[in-house]
Amino acid sequence: MSSNIENKFEIDMKDSKNIRFYRAKRSENDDQGDFYQLLSLVLGIVAFVFKIKWCCWISLIFLISSWVNSKYNSDSKQILMNFSLIFFAFFMVYMPQKNAPSSILSS
């Protein structure tokens, strides 16, 4: 019986057939945050230029979704730039435009 115990300790755990390498599983939704960020940027530009309210809101929803799905080491400058664009789009859509003086319009 003592020889059976000694054989268990003599097994080399670093043997090449006992090594299992880690393979990271890539999910299908890894690039979803980047797609949402791009879509948010495009909708933000459309909302800013054409002053469409629903584009502002959908752009904000996509930005929040991309921020939630982003990885820890992702570039925060892109999200900040996209957020500032959406902020200015909201400002352009919801702030009332001041009318030009009538003297400028008549001449």
C-alpha cells in the first residue's frame, strides 16, 4: 500500500499532456457597444444639424447603452465627445431661437 501512495506523488503535474491552456470565449455581443456608439454619434449629428427631437433621445439611449456595454479599458474620450455632441444637440433642439431684429430682415 505504501508503494501505491508513493506512485501518486511521483506523477509530474507539469507534464505536457496535463497542461490545459486557457482559451477566452468571445461572445457575439462584444462589438455591440461600438456599434451603439457609432449609431449614437450619427443620430447625434443628425439631431444637431436638422433639429429632430426624437434623434436626440434615441442617440442618448444608444450612448448610455454603449457606455454600459463598454469594457473597462475602453477609450473614454470617445464617449465624452459623443456625450458633448448630444448635449449640444439637446441645447439646439430645446432652447428657443431668438428672433432677428426687424431692421435686419427689412434691409
